[in-house]
Amino acid sequence: MKNISVAPKTQMPNNGILAPDYPTCPFRNVITRFGDKWSLLILYVLHASGEPIRFSELERSIPDISSRVLSSCLRTLEADDLVSRKIYPVVPPKVEYSLTEVGKSLIPHLQALTSWAIDNFNHVIEHRAKYNKKNR
């Protein structure tokens, strides 16, 4: 029987950004939670509202999101303590969503990313079209 040795894990910087151990890697564990199509937009809408907002208002603010996807994203954002959900004991049920303090602390970074997107939008779209034309 052959002796199979496993190569040692690559040494990563002490800052943990590229930590090979997924649960301790901030990039893979936290930042990729925003990699979906909707989470940052939901956070932006909650911030822009300036007050708690009901599910139906969120749905109207993002007309191309399905109820199921919105609900799923809100649960994920709530699990990460970026969004809070308040349920009122009335009939019919009333539920409001708002940013937590942690969620609010993300907004300046989201605004910076949005500014970058606005500043570079035309360049990216033009380059994408050229790339797609060249690679057809």
C-alpha cells in the first residue's frame, strides 16, 4: 500500500482574509453573503426609507424580486444581524423590517460602492459589449 501524503496548507497572511479554513475566513463567510443579486439592494432600500418598512413596501420598492426570494434574503440578513424584524400581535399580522446598528455601519461602504458603480457604469457596459462582440 502506498503512503499518500497530503500537502500542507498554504500559509496565509495573519489577517485571515485568505484563511483556508472557511469558517474563520471573513471574505468567504461574511462578504460573500452579499454576492447574491438582492441583499445589497434590500439594505439600500431599508436605509433609504429612513424608518421601519413593511414587507409589502419592500416588495413594491423592488418590483422585480419575487416574494419568496425577498423573504429568503430578509431571513439571511436577519441571521447576520444586518436587518431586524419586528412582529406586531395584530390581525392581520404586521411585520416591519429595519436596519440594525451593524446594518447601518455597512451603509457608508455600500454608498462608496454605489458611487464607484455610477462613476464606472458607462465604461463597464462599453467594455462588456466589446468583449462579448469579440468573443462570440
